Amino acid sequence: MHTALPSSVLLWNADELSDPPAAPCCLRSTRAGERAAVYQTGPGGGVVALVEFTADAEPRADGGWHAAVVVRPVAQPLPRAALLADDLLAPVFRHLRSRRRLPEAAGERLMALLDPAPR
């Protein structure tokens, strides 16, 4: 079974990770079935989960876009240092300020680092 690669990155703080929003902010182009990597901000930050969008993006009353998700924590979080040490991932994760797109090659690399088992 083919699993969709993450195509965006969401920034969450530790509170959001422990109590995930039912419909977090996302990109306007987000569609049901897409995935995103969740980057936990703050000390010890890194990729800690993947989300699967179960609905298309809808406008938020206070601006921006949101969509319902299923949160799947990763077995081994990928720390910021590992992300910045990788040539494909460093440009994406070096200056995170908000949600952003994840190029396909970077999504493939991220999944390989999160699940190093041979396929």
C-alpha cells in the first residue's frame, strides 16, 4: 500500500502536541488524504508526528485555513540537529516561521529518516 508523502510542515508547540487541535491551521491548497509533518517548536524541537488530513482546507473565521486531521506520533522523533545536517531537509527546516510546503524530494528523505527499515 502506498502512503502519501508529507507535502507540508505544521509548527506546533508542546501543548498542541499533547492536546492536538481537531482542525489545525494548514495551507489553503490542503486536500483530504494529504499528509503533513509536525515540527514541535521550542527546546528540543524536531519532527515529532505526522498528520493525515481527513477534509479539505476551509477558511477560518479569524483568517487563514484549517482542516480536520488524524495525528500519528512518530516512534523516534527527528531532532532539529538531524534535520539541519541533511542537505535536502536543511533548507526547509532552517528558518521555520509558519506552516510551509515540503518539496517531494524532502518529503521522501524525511520519511526515510523517520522509518529507516528497508522497503
